[in-house]
Amino acid sequence: MSRQVNEINAGSMADIAFLLLIFFLVTTTMDMDRGISRILPPVPKVPPPIINDRNILKVLINKNDKLMVEGGNIDLSKLKEKVINFLLNPSEYPNQSEKKVINIPGFGSIKVSKGIISLKNDRGTSYAAYVSVQDELAKAYTELRNTFSQNHFGISYEDLTDQEKIKVVQKAIPLAISEAEPENTGQN
């Protein structure tokens, strides 16, 4: 006499596999690249003002990740000081940024740099080189703001909590970085 083998009902196996797939898709987290946090200004409704060439510091990263400032090669470690000297222009050099006097309500009149950092990179520039240059530019502005805040309020900009004082520092040291569309510059 033969014995009858009971089969396992596998009809709902596909449903269970599908539910497990959905469960893992919903519960899995994905690491995302963070990038650089910058708030872009709105598109101007009027044509941009004409800027004197002496008020623009041209920074270029070529396809070989070499950094050039005003057409000359420079080491990344020297970029921060170059930017600070350009914006401050303590000796009033004619090839560095001019200053304008602005009045900040509740604070008074102050000389502010008209300088703009123009950053341009080649399409072949690595992301790491681009971020390194951005970091150095941010360090330069942070140092300028910390120094201003320390001199006028006795506390670094990074430690300020009073929103009015933060606004004063931001008006005195405005973040002025212009980024151009990457292109094939062909410069080595």
C-alpha cells in the first residue's frame, strides 16, 4: 500500500515574499550626499549692476584640480589669506577691492568691502577639489566675521545669539561669492 504524501500549500508564498520586499523597501534608509548648503538669491528683475574689475577676485579650478587666482597658480592653503587680504584691502591697493560706507541702523556708519569672489571651475574638476575650495572660501568669511564680531561685540560671530548683532555682522561682512557655470576652459 502506498502512502499519500501531503503537499505544502505554497499558494500564498508569493504574497509573503511581496510583503517582505515592501517591508524592507519602506524601512531601509538611504545615505544621501549632502552637498553644500547655500541659499541662492532670487533671479533679479533688473539687469545686474556693472562691477568694477578691481572688485572681483577671480578663482578658477582647472580640470587637473589646480587652483588659480587672478590667473596665477596658488596653493589651496593660501586661498583663505588671499581672500581675506583682498576683501579687507588694509593698504588700499588699487588692484584690490574698494570700500563703500554704509549706515547700519542702531550701529552707525561702517566701511564695507565691495569685493566679490568669482568662482569658476572646469567641467573636469573633481568634486573633492570643488568642495575644498568652497571650504576655504567659507573659512575666510567666517574668520572675517569672527574678527569683526570680536572687535565690536567682544564675542565671536559663531557664538552670537542676538539676532540684531548677527545682522550687523552680516551687513558689515556680506557673503559675496559668485559661481559661474562650469565650462571646458582647457587650462592646465
